[in-house]
Amino acid sequence: MKRKLALVVCGLALTLPVYLALANFRPLQELFLYHDAWKAFTPLFTIGNAFGIQDDGAIVETTMFVVSFFIALILAALLARSVAVMKRQKNSA
């Protein structure tokens, strides 16, 4: 239980840096500026409009925050796993 809570807290702490990295990622910016990446969000816009959310930008930002949290959670899990493996190797040596 403590380990899962620590992973979630670490994931939350890393969410903002991951979000900023995604927001400043040039290929992702160009995808939204010069291509029809907005069409991928059409189902989310429809659901958002059904709940009364009129601002499409808010839906995109929320989606990016959720994706950033999951990426940060994966990074935290990989970091915890690598630390555990290093400790195990150190103890067995």
C-alpha cells in the first residue's frame, strides 16, 4: 500500500514537468498547428459538449494533463523498479 501511494505521489509530482515537456515538444506543436490533429479530439469535444463544456481548448488541456499523469506514473514505476533491482544486485554481491 505504501509503495503504491509513493508511486502515485511521485507520478503527481512529475505530471507538471512531463506536461510542460509535451507542450513544448515541437513535432506535437506542429501537428496541431499545421495538420488536422483536432479531428482526433472530435469524440471528446462531443462528450464535453454533452456535459456543458464549451471550450475545446480546456478539453485538449485536460487530455494532455491526464496523458502526462500516466506517462509520469510509468516513469515513476520504472524508476522504482530500477532502484529495487539495483538494491537486489548490491545485496547479492
